[in-house]
Amino acid sequence: MTGATIAPAGPDQRAAFHAATFGDALRSEWTKLRSVRSTFWALTVTVVLGIALGAVISAAAAHGYARSSAAGKLSWDPTAVSLDGIGIATLAIAVLGVLCVSSEYSSGMIRTSLIAVPKRGRVLAAKSLVFAAVTFVVGEATSFTAFFAGQALIAGHAPHAALGDPGVARAVVGAGLALTALAVLSVAVGTVLRHPAAAIACMIAVLFVLPGIAQALPDSWRNPVTEFWPTQAGGQLASIHQAAHTLAPWPGFGVMCLFVAIVYAIAWTLLNRRDA
Amino acid sequence: MILGLDAPTQGSVTVGGRRYRDLPAPMREVGALLEAKAVHGGRRARDHLLCLAQSNGIARRRVDEVLGIVGLEGVARRRAKGFSVGMGQRLGIAAALLGDPAVLIFDEPVNGLDPDGIHWVRTLMRELAAEGRTVPVSSHLMSEMALTADHLLVIGKGRLIADTSVDEFVRSSSQQSVHVRSPQAAELAARGREAGATVRAGTGPDVIDITGMDSAEVGRLAAAHGLTLFELTPVRASLEEAFMELTRDSVEYQAAGVTR
């Protein structure tokens, strides 16, 4: 059978309508994101962990500063310390990003979504753009708050940073940017894997497990991993002090973005090819 | 496949002359009810419909309108995971109606519904068709189709087996029989056989089923021989029987050892 046709019967007396636009898809994705509870909780966890953990780490590190070695004092990076909490908070963003696609697959909503917007690339683009924008706003707010709270706790116990110091503004903004890149990555991973548990496990592996394993490897293996592992390279944007075997901030962030772009291209291709 | 969710191995489907994917505002032209729960359980009914409406640039007030049409106004702010099968089905139908489309595709719309729900869906589908819309319905429930459909497409093993009206389908593919009750059943049976009909014994000693003659012919035959009739009923095969007869050869998984 080739070319079956379903034709509307009878005259069409309904009002004329406009073609659906990308803006419509964005509005729709925004409604989807704000109307599930997991969004509120994941963003709350991001903000609270990012700020509270950052404060605890800052206070602890500042009190330990006096007892630390000369080398430790040399590599003292109060900006990075105050932003450390965000490193853990990324997990909440990763989970939320993965869920906003894979929960559509697990619930069957994806079929409804793709009927509403059959241009599949548009669904993925709108979803990632909305989630990236939300993450950027929440990420920057968290990162600036964590920075100021951290510096306030460090001051008096150890050298602290000010927003005007060289590289500091870039690092604070960069923490939010790295989080945003991760948000896009997790949406793409959710699209590729479709299964929530698998996608979350994959993100945890990429963020924490694999870099952790690399630490146990011999130097010749560990150093290139530490240098080029996308999520770690991207994190360089949030530090001032550049440790050995790490990339400079912007090249590091570039590696992360390149990695995100590759996974995103795979997600885009698979979404268009696979049956929903 | 019509909606572009699954890719056909061969061929193409167009709706109003265009591939579904190329429709400028698909929900305005085609509404679809797929499996009942293609809904994120954590989302409120109203938000679910709102996000779908927004994706096609449909006004917000239409969401409240369709909630009213399907009778879900009262639970608009409840999350979909608490919905019964019937409520889920209503929500799916509300989504299909959002764009006020000329074509409405219903996939197994009455599965798992209670009698009230089934009646409601059936009436709604008839109304939508009466408004001049095209309403393709897929179902495995033959008795339901007999009550709902005007036109029938039978597909078996991926092939189109029949494309006809429901009445025509039943008439053409089944043998009519006449159910007769008579104190002289044995004699009528003999006369019938002489006239070339097939006669089977019925459920009692005075009951027979005659095929190959219509009820008028049986009546005349009885009168001609002076036989008394207590009951003379033309028996129309049900849609289900007609369907079984037609698809006998094209059923994919036939139960062995069951004779029909």
C-alpha cells in the first residue's frame, strides 16, 4: 500500500489559523517544565546545596588555611573554594535535565508531544533551550550568592577574593555557565538513552565515577583524563588557580562545549530516526 | 504511522495531501487519541492540555472549553497519575479536541471503560462525525464497531481485506439463516431440503435453522404445504461472525485444535 490518504470530509468552516512557531514550542516546554514538582525540588536542591555546601566548605577550608603547607597556601583559591558546593549541586541539574526528556518516554507523554509537534528537532531544541535558560538563571544566582557567602566566611581566616580581582568575575559567572552546559548535556543524554534510570546512572558515571576511577590510575593515564575529561575541563572556568595537568579556563570550557555538541548531534539524529 | 510516530517500511501517508510532519499546525487539522495514558502523571490535567495547546498556538480559553466538553472541569487541577482509566481517556480526548480538527483519530477508544464511559465515547464519536468531521476509529471490539461505525476497513496481516460499509460487509461475507419453530419441524425440514436449502437441527425438537432461503421463502414453503409456524426469524450474522469468516485465513496466530 503506498500513499494512503485521509481527507477531511465536508467544508471546513473553522477560523483560519496560524502555523505553529518555535516560540509556541518554547512556551509549551516552559509550561511542561514548571508544571511538574521535580523541577521545583531539583532547583531547590541546586540552590541550597550550592550555597550551603559552599559555605560549609569555605568555612572549613578557611580554618584549615593556617595549618596548611606552603604548597597548599600557594594554590589557595578562595573563589574556587566558595564555588565548590556547585560541583555537587550539578547532580540535581543533571538528574532534572535527564528527567525532562526521559520521563516523557517512561510515561508515554513523548508520543503526545511528538503528535503536537511532529518536527522532532523543534521539540528537542525548545526543551534544551528552556532548560538551559532556567539553569543559567538559577546557576548564576546560586554562584553569586555562594561566592559572596563563601568570601564572607573566609575573610579574617584566610586571604579572600573580591569580584574585582583578576579572573574572579569570570570564575563566578563561569560556574553558572558550566552548569548550563551540563544542563544541555543531560537533556541530550536523556534523549539518547530514554530510560530515566539508565540516563541518570550515565550522568553520575560521567560526572563522578569515571573521573574518580581516573584518580586511581598511573600518572601517564590520569593526567590526560584530568586534563581533557569534558566535565572537569568545563569546571576550569570556575577556578582562578590553574593546577598542573588542567586546561586554561576558556579552552577547558571549549572542550566541554565540544563534547556537549557531539552528544547533542547524536541525540538529534536518534530522535529523528527512531520510532517514538 | 499516520502521525509520523513510526516509520513505515514502505509507502507514505498524507493527511489532506500533506505529510503529517509538514502540517503547519498539526493539532488544528488532526486530533488523535492514542493509548489512554500518554500523559506525564505528575502534571495537572489543565497544565497537560495547556502545554499541548501552546505548542500549536491554540488560545488558553480553548483548554477550559475542552475540559468542559469531556466533563473534567472538576479535576482540572488534579495530577494525572490519580486518574482512572475513564478519566485518562477523557483527558486524551480533550487533547485531541484542542485544535478543533476536521480529522479525529481514535485508537481503541473504549478499552477498559465502564458502560457509561463506552456509551459516552460512542455518542461523542457519532456527534463528531455528524458535524462533518472524519473520525477514523481502530478497534478489536466488533460489537462496538457494529454500533459505531459507518464505514469499515478490515486489515489483517498488514493487508487491507475489506473496504466497505458495515451493512454491506455483514451482508456480503456471511450466510443468512432463518430460525424456525414449528410443531411440524421435521416435515418442514424435509420440504426445505427438497427445495435445495440446508437445514440444521436447532436447540429443541421443534426448532430448525435453515440456510439458503430467506424468511419469505420459508414462509411461502410452509403455507404451500399447510405447515404451522410458531416462529420465523431471519438471523443476521453479527459483525463479529462476518469478521471471523472473512479473516479466517489471515489471522496471524491461530489457536490450534479449535474448530469453527
